Amino acid sequence: MSYLIFSFALSFLITLLAIPPIVRLSNIKHIFDMPNGRKSHAVNTPTLGGVAIFVGLVSSILFCSSSQEVLSLRYIVFAILILFFIGLKDDLYRMVVWKKLVGQIFASFIMIHFGKIQILTFYGLFGINDLNLISSYLLTGFTIIVITNSFNLIDGVDCLGGAVAILASLVFGSWFFLVGATQYALLSFSLIGSLIAFLYFNRTPAKIFMGDTGSLMVGGILSLLAIQFIEMNRIMNRYAEYKVVSVPVVTIAILIIPLFDTLRIFIVRVLKNQSPFYSDRNHLHHQLLNLGFDHIQTTCMLIFFNILIMGLAFALQGIHGELLLLIIFLICLLTSFMLSQKVKLVTSYKNV
């Protein structure tokens, strides 16, 4: 516990000290995210907050880990480093989508093949149990890429991306601590420390954004924490009292805001005969902004909804996984429908 507290404090302090010079450098070099009709900010804002998060996170991991923990995390840190540089290049020069995807696939392969971050079973969900090697690689790679990019897509209002990542990391990290997986608990709490320091500068009006540098890196970390959360429940014997039932569905519930919003936005775009990667203002956070809520209120409401869904999943984890998934999906679908109808009413009233 003392090491976790120290890792949290160290990553928080390093990130807190790193951001002001990064802001000054961004202002000097004009490294900004410029406002436009689709974005939610009104002034040029530095985008390299992810650099500070990375520095705080990696410094804390290297300083606080034992030699054995460093060895177990070395491939994960390398994969995170790849995602960091993909995001950094995109923030500085704007990469085409397929190049970013190739880089993410390579980082996923490092995690899976060398880091042994794999989904090996579906726990009977949809009648699927153990997976063969090829299926495991494909499903795990797909999971990493989906979670990584879904987190990148929700990072559209101040504090939302950081708050969602803090909530998920807190749940995963606490569970890893309880079951003795110290390396993943250390990773989780180091990330929390860096993100809390970042949020101090990301409050409205934001002095800095995490950019793709941060969102891809943080999304990648959340994906590996989620996969390990799923897989370690499969092999638990000593800490059986902490075993999570219907763990794939519970994991989805922990990450419900980025996962559901991404699924919803892709379906809506396809139904409109648009590319799934088309940029618009139809995300859940955009709809809340359209109703007159500010960035912090929007973030608080979405986090509260995330906690409700997560609490429901833990409370009902004993029921069949398919039924639990259906309940969660229907609640999200109903909430999204009610929200979109409210936006239409407000919009039509303003037009009148």
C-alpha cells in the first residue's frame, strides 16, 4: 500500500510540475488545437498534456517498481511508448487514419505476443468458452484497438477523458491490489496520479488538452488493464472471494461511456451513409452541451451514469452474462434515446 501511495504521489507531482513548461513551449511554438464548428473550445489551446502524463507515469513506474515488476511490465511500457509517439506525431503533424491504425496494431501485437496480454476465454458468454490461439490474438487485438480509440473519441470536453480514465483505473487498480497483482495496481495508481494532476490544468477554461498523445496512450493502458482484469479472474484460486462473475460484461460496464458512445456514434453514421470515422457533434457529451450544460456539468453527469451502470453490473453479476449485457445495453439505449429527443425539442424550440 505504501508503494502505491508513493507511486500515486510521485506521478502526480511530476506531471504537475511538467505541465506549465509544456504550456509555455506550446505557446511559443504555436502547438495548438484550434477551435472550429465541431469542437467545444473557443480559444487556441495547447495539446501536449499527454507528454506530461507520460513523463509522470513512466517515471513513477520505473522508480517504484521492483526489478521483477519492471521485467513483467517492460513490453507493456514499450507498447505504451509506441502509442505515445503515434499520438505525439498526430498532434504535431496530423497522421492519416490508416497509419495510426497500423501503429496501433503493432503496439497491440507487442502487448499480446511478448507481454502475454491475452483474452483466452469468453466465460461461456454467447456460448463461447476457451479460445484457440488465432482467435485469442484476433479478439485481444480488436479489444485493444476498440478501447484505445473509443477513449480517444470521448475526449471532447474538458475533464471527461481524464475523469473516465481515473474511474476505470481506480476500479481496476483496487481489484489488482486486493488480489496481489502489484505490478498492475502500481500501473493503475501511477496513471491516476498523473491524470489528477492533468485535470487541474484541464478545468474549464482548459489551459491544456491531453491531445492524441495522451488519449491513445491512456486508452491503451485501460485496454490492457481491462484484459488483465478479465483474464486474472480465470486463474484465481488464492483470492477466490474477490472473483468477479460475468467478468466480460462487468468490464464493459466499467468502460461503458467510451464503449457505448463509440458503438452508438458508428451505427448512427453508417445509417446516415457516412464513414464511421466521419467527425461530427453527435457524441453524448455534445448532446449534453447542446442542452445548455457546461463542460464540468457534462462530465459529472456522464461519470455519474458510468458509476450507476458499473454498480448495477457488480450488483447483478450473478445472473447470466447475456441477460446482464442486455439490461445494460437497453438502459444505455433508452437513456441515449431520451437525450436525443430532448435535444430535438430544445433545438426546435430555439428555431421557433
